[in-house]
Amino acid sequence: MEKLNLLAVALGLACLAGINLYLTVFVTGLAIHFHWITLAPQYQSLEVLGNTWIITVAGLLYFLEFFADKIPWVDSIWDAVHTVIRPIGGALLAIQVLGHPSPAFTVVVALLAGGTSLIAHTAKAATRLASNTSPEPFSNIGLSLGEDAAVLGGLALVHFNPLLALIIFLISIAAFFYFAPKILRAMKAKIWLAWKKLNGPADRDLPVKLPVTLPARLATVFGHENVLGETIAWAVPCISGRGGRIPANLFGALAATNEEPRRLIFVARKGRRPYTRTIDLQGTVVNHEPNFLSENLVIAPLAGKGPKYSFIFPRSAAALVEQIVRDLRERLREPALREQVAAESTSPVG
């Protein structure tokens, strides 16, 4: 039971270090230094955290992180720098909790603690990256304060009931692995859009021509699913957004065919498997919605009922998205015009 409690405290501190290493060390050190808590005999190895120098350094670094965490994009840069620091810090904290057990047990716990810190850090970094798509700083401030409160609450829980803390941390880790594919796709998409924005500012006056071929890695997917043998009118690389029946943040391409003017096909690879989804444009409205980090092509139902689709392009593709919108609106208009002409030609002349 004693070893289980030690493991719970070690992994608990490692998880909290993955969220905010400096606050974890600073608050724990203060509590030990000023005797706010009394360490049980098995935790005497943590006494070193109450050292004045450790508290001072951790406090100064937390002071810097307190402000860096509340500035959009600065927080993501800070997280990138700490991708290695937090897991190492979490592993060192876990080893310190254990004191001097067998070397093999120390290595195993260090690996578990480092992995736990990395998981917590990745979840935090992904959340921050997603929040940075909006230019306002309030979401960043709210997330930062929420993370600090979670660390303080977690430290209290580790102190009063380490086993319950361990159960909660294990549930959180399991939830992370369940949502990991979506989280990692979102991180990849946001990093790609940010890179594109930095290297290619949007230019709406630049003339563009819609490409007529799919990227090479997606051509076979389209060929496999294209049982009707339709020809591609145009195909543009993009990322799927939220809405509709398409998973968000899939890197793929949107294709229109000559044979079906009111239909689009989204082609991608989900994991290693080919993925396609057909989108019916009948009864929809197509809009271009510029965002802080991206240019969005939105296909929404006219009557308010039905799936709504969003496709994300980098900011440098603003003119391309405008061209797509014009083409799709023309496709929606042409069949209606043809039907009107056909109806007028068959009606009796008065």
C-alpha cells in the first residue's frame, strides 16, 4: 500500500508538471518550507524542494510563464520550448518522491512519469494551439487561469488523497489516448496554417486558376472510388473543418467533376486508409468566410436543415477560395437556368 501511495504521488506530480512545471515546484516548495504540510516519513526525500534557491528559481520562472501563457502565440512558442523540459522535470520529481529504491524501479517510474508529463503537456499545447485561431486574448487568459487552478487543486488532491488523484489522472490519460488522433490532427493543421500565413500573406488581387489534377498521393483514392469514371473539373488541396459528416482536420482535397455539377467529392487519407465523402450541393449556399488564421469555404443548407460543411485553406489562398465560390455558385445556378429554358420551350405559345 505504501508503494502504491508513493507511485500515486510520483505520477500525480509528474502529470501536474506537464501542465505547469514551475508552479508545481514553486507551490510544493513553499508548502514544505513554511510547514504548511507535514511530510510523512516516506516522503522526506521531497524536503529538498523547500530549499530557498529552488523556490526562488521556480518562482521567477513561474512569473515569466504566468505572462507568457496569456499572450496568443507566445504561449504556443513557450510550450514548444518546454516540450522536453516538462517531461524531464516530471520524471525528476517522480524520482525524488521515490527516494532511493532499486535502480530498476527508479527507471520504470521515471519512464512512466516522463510519459505522463508528456501526455499532459501535449494536451495543454494542443488546446492552446486551437485557442490561438482567434485573435482575442481572453480565451488564452481563461485557459491559463484554469490550468493554474487545476494544478493547485491537483496538488491539494495529491496531498489529501493520492489514490483518488491517481485514478483521476489515469482516467484523464485514457481520455487523451481516445482523443489523441483528433488532437494531433488539430495540432498539425494549426501549425501548417500558421506556417503558411507567415510565409505567404493573402493577396486577393492575384489571378488564380483552379488546378485540374489531384495531389499524387490522393489520385489513387479518387480513382478507386470513382466508379462512374467521371472527369475532374478542378481539385484543390484543403483541410476539412468542423461540421457535416467529415472528421475535422483531415488533410485532403476537394474535387468537382464535369459530369455532376451539383456534387463535390472530398478525398483524403484517414490514417493509412483512403477516405472519400460526397457532398450534395442541392439546396445549399456557398460562402467564403475569412478567419484569423485561414480562409474557410462554407457550404450550408438554405433551409437551415441538413449538414453544414467547412473546408479550410491557408490565408495565402484567399483568391483561390473566391474562385471556388464563384464556380460553385455558377454550378448551382446553371441547372436552374437550363430547367427554366426547357420549361419555356415546351410551354404553349399564347
